[in-house]
Amino acid sequence: MTFSPIRTNRLQAPLSLRRTLAEGRGFTLLEMLVVMVLLGLIMGIGVDGFDRMDPGYGGLQSTVSTFIESSRERARSSGKPVLLVVADATKDQGQRLQRFVFRSALEATFEPRFQKREGLQISGDAALGVIGRYGAGADLERGGVLTVHGRGLPHIQNGFSLEFDFLSRDGKGGQLLSWDGLLHVVQRKNGVLEVSIRARGSDEEMIQEVRLETLAAVVNLGSWQHFRLTADDGKASLVIDGREVAQSPMPSMLAKPQSALRFGADRKGWSGVIDELNLWARVLELGPEMPTDVRLEIPTKKVYFNRFGLLHPDHHVQSIPLRILALDEEVASFSIGTFTEEVGL
């Protein structure tokens, strides 16, 4: 009589697991991830639950410091100052970082071959192609008007920086530059420059005329000079050859220009040569918005960077501490230093 072996119902480990144990190998990353997901589903958490367990407040420090560092880089690349602002929270959204930067809005080399591309229009005795400071220039020595249309009227209500080179050969003076509705620049016979800018505090307020006048003669006849006029953040500044010669407080917003920018005038216009025009418009760029339960604690709502990307010494004499609070508890902190951000207060 033959007896067959009795079979028992034992749980047998999967073949792959038995091989793994027999060979003394560990588990692969994929196998462990599968186990974690299954455990999460069993516990009723799921993949999204793992995210909820770590709100990610630590990443806010990286987000904020990256935006600040990129603001420094914008200043260095444009050669213009940058203003960083911490906007207050509203009913529907949290605090927000934003910055005012300068973008190129209008430029002209006055080279004859670029006349159409730069939108140059000549009238009267004005001409292109004379020897300028850097190549060809615009000739207004016999009068006439040179209009620079560019790509249309730029949006400069938040501010602008206007630069060009000029050469005055006689002392008759006259209308050097005009931008109807916004700006006029006049050279007097005694070499004094007068500037008038139209501005307003807000859209509802009356337009005001801000005047700048040099206290002494700044025009050197027969010599090339660099003209820079900046209007931003409540201040207008006139700089000739790197030296500030006039300044004045002004409302925060500028009036809208009503026409294209013009050099010279049909009557009593300026006489000389113009070269290398550059207009930079000051624009607002929005940065990261904080969650409603997060607050940025900083002693000043405005951080100024100069054209080298450094903390502007006229506004900041030391590093600026910044704390990131979530539900009124600090989750990160660093300081905005002169050269870069410094972690670990």
C-alpha cells in the first residue's frame, strides 16, 4: 500500500522575494516606493497626504532669496538702479514681492542706414550722417527738427532715464528737446540748462510742472558732453558728464507723452549735433506671492540696489534682516547684505 505525502496549506513567499532572501540582496528603490504608496493608501493618507505633512515653508527662503538675487542681477545688467518693494497683504491675497526695473524703450544711433528701423524723421535743415561722438550723428547746426518715433510711445508713467550725447557749437541756445505733454529741455545763451517735467501724484490729481535749472553754465561750447535725466521714485535728477547739476522732488507718477520725442524746433531751435540716444522706461515686475498664513517681517518695505547690484549707501547703511513667519512662528531667516544674501541670523 502506497502513501502519498500530506500537503499542507502554508503561505508561500513570492518567488522573487524568496530569491532575494536566498541571494542576500536588498530591495530595489522601486520596490520600496511601491510599498510606501501602498502603506499610505492603507492609512488613508495617499500620496497627497505626504505633501500635507510637510507644508514646504522651508522652500520659501529659496524663493524669496532667489528673487532678491535676481533683482541685483537686473541692476548690474542694465546699469540702472532697482527698487525692491514688499507689498502689503490684502483681503484676498498675501504679501507680495515686486520690483521696479529699467527696460530699454527707445534707442537711436542716428546712422543713416538705420533711419527706418529707428523711426527717424527729418524736417527742415536737419540731416543725418555727420561725424558724431561714436560714428554718425544727427546734424542740427543749421536748424531743423529730428523726430524719433522708435516703436511707438513708450509707457513711462512709473519713471524714465533719458541719455544722449550733444555738441553745442554756438552760444545762441534754443529748444534742445521737446516731448509734448511730458518734457522740455532748453539751453540758455549763458550755457544754463532748463528742464521742465509734467507729473502727478496719482491718476486723480492735477498735473504739476516740475522745473530743474542748473545754477551755473554747464554747456561747454565745442565739446562733446553726456546728458542724463532721470525721473523716478519721487525725484528728478539732471547729470552732465557724470556730475549731478540739478535735482528736485516730484510727484510719483509722470504724465503721458502726447507725441514722439523731438530734437530742435522750427523756430528758435537748438544748434549742434546729437548722438547715441537711449531711453529707459521704469516698469513694475511682480514677484512671488506669499501664502496667506505667511508673513515677511522686514524693517523697511523698500530695498534700494544701485547700478552695481549693491545695497544703495544713500538708503541703507547696514544689512537688512528678513524673517519669514508662518502662523507667527519663524520658519526661515536671512539678511540682505551689501553684496549678497547672508543666511543664518
